[in-house]
Amino acid sequence: MSSLLASYHRGQIWFRELWLDQLRWLIPVDPRGIVLCCGSAVLLAMGLVIAIDGDSLGYLYLGGALVGFLFAQTRMLPVFVWLVFAAGGLWAVSLGGPAGWVEVGYGIALAAVSLTPVADPDRYPPIGSPAFIPQPNLSRISAAAEVSSSTPLLITTLGRLRLLAGDQDLAPALLDKRVLGYLWCWLLAVAIRTPRGSISRSELAAELAPGSNRRTQLERLRRQLWDLQHNLPRPLGALVCAERSLVRLDLEGCDCDLLRLRALLQELSSTALPSAERNVELQASLDAISSERFLPEFDDLARSAQHSRGAGMQAVADVRTWAMQTRMDAARLLARKSRQLTAAKE
């Protein structure tokens, strides 16, 4: 009995998501779609009036209005419909009806609107869609911490993840949300691996719902991006930048151990020989950066989110290799600079 109830509940959720996904295309919320649907509403009213008067031409108008409503989110078919409407106005003018010029202008104007690019479905999620429903905490004892976004964030990734906003560590609240934690850490790895590194929406969508159709993938991605920005502690969500086709983590203004390691290597790679005092400071900076593994919690996090063989694991593995090699290179260059300074003194 419980299995039947569970299957019924899953069916309800599936049907609801399918219905909202279809409404997304039938009820446009972008300016272009709204204008075309309003134009089709006028055409529908005209068709009803003409049909009630007994003129069979009204049924043609009704058919055009129906096509305009159903295919408002396409491009060429609405153009054809409104050009036909404008041609009907010219026909009325040729029969001596000057009011037909209104129909001509109306049809041409809406044909021009139809030629504009169809709105990106990611930009205008329908009201009431799951994109606006936050993901519940996966642990009943977890809660999003309220921390001022003005507090500088200290990110420590080597040894264990720590996200310090003031004296509060936000990492447990992040890691408690398996899917959100997986996505946030994946974005963190990409941002560290490449300055201003990002992930395409299509890659993220395919990772979240592998094997599903594109609409389902995009719908789930919209939900998770909303949750990333609104259902995490504020300093973490504020770092997520969801652009039209890319998603990235903005680490500008954050203090991250691996970003300090990159800056240290860049300074050591320069041909200029540092002063003895600066050389001591560089050695202290390198010693302060742990040589332990990058994001050791990520493996368990990816397994619990059922993405242990996904692109996120590869990104983290790349950063682990890079971090180990970078630290070795920095230590080697620092030793060389130290020998050069000793030789210069002699």
C-alpha cells in the first residue's frame, strides 16, 4: 500500500512539473510573446464579432487567433499569420473599404514584432514554476545562517573546507545540502583552476539531469540556481553569478588559500630578485599554505549527490593536481631565490 501511495505521489509531482513546463511555452511572460498574444486576442474578438454576424470570414480570423496563441513562441508562423492579416486589409481596401488600412498597419506592425528573436526560456521563468520554490534542507537540523554580505569571506580549501565569515564557519551549512554543496564546490574548483572560470548552463543542466530532455534539464537547473543564490548562507549565495549562458563563482574580494598560492608563484616566477626581508615573508606565506589535499570532503559529497563520476569530480581532480604541482614549483623557486640571495651576499 505504501509503495502505491509513493508511486501516486511521484506521479503527481511528475504531472505538475510537466504541466508547468508546458505552461512555460503556452503562456509567454516575455514582452514579445505578450504583445503577440494581445494581438491574437484582438483577432479573436474580431473573428467572434464577424462570425456572430453570419460572415464565414470570421472563422478564418478565429483560426488565425488560435494559431497566434499556440505558436507565439515561434518566429516564422506568426509572421505568416500577420502578413496574411495585412493582406486581408489590402483586399478590403481594394473593394473600397478605407478602414482596411487599419488592418494593414496592424498586421504589418505585429509581423515586425514576430520577426524579433524569440525570448530565451531561461530568462523568463513562469510565475509559480518550481524555479521559485527553494530546495528544502536535506538535514532537519540545518539552517541557512544569516551573515552580513559585507563580512569578508575567508576560504580555506586544503585539508578541509572552511568558509569563515567573521568567526562563523559556513562550510557545515553548505556541505549539509548535498546537491547545492556539490554545485557550489564545483564552481569553486573551476574559479580556482582558471581566473574567472565558469561553467556553461548546458553542461550544468546535463550534469543535474543526465538522460532527460532539454526542457527538464533546464527546469531543474533553474531551480538549483535559484537555491544556490537564495537558499544558502548569504555570503555564499552572493558569490554565485548566473549569466545568460554561463554560471561562475565570483571570488573577487575573498581571501582564498589557493589564490594566494597562485599569486605567490607568479611573484616567484618573476626575474626580479626579492630582498632578504621579502624572501623571508614569501617563505612564511608558503609555509602558512597547507600541503594537504584540496577539498577532501568533495568525494563523499559527490557520492551522496550521485555525481561521483561527473564533471565536478574531474574539475576537483584537476585542481588537486594543479595545487600539488604549484606548491612544488613555488618551493623550488623559493629555494632558488634563497640561493641567489646567499650568493649575492658573498
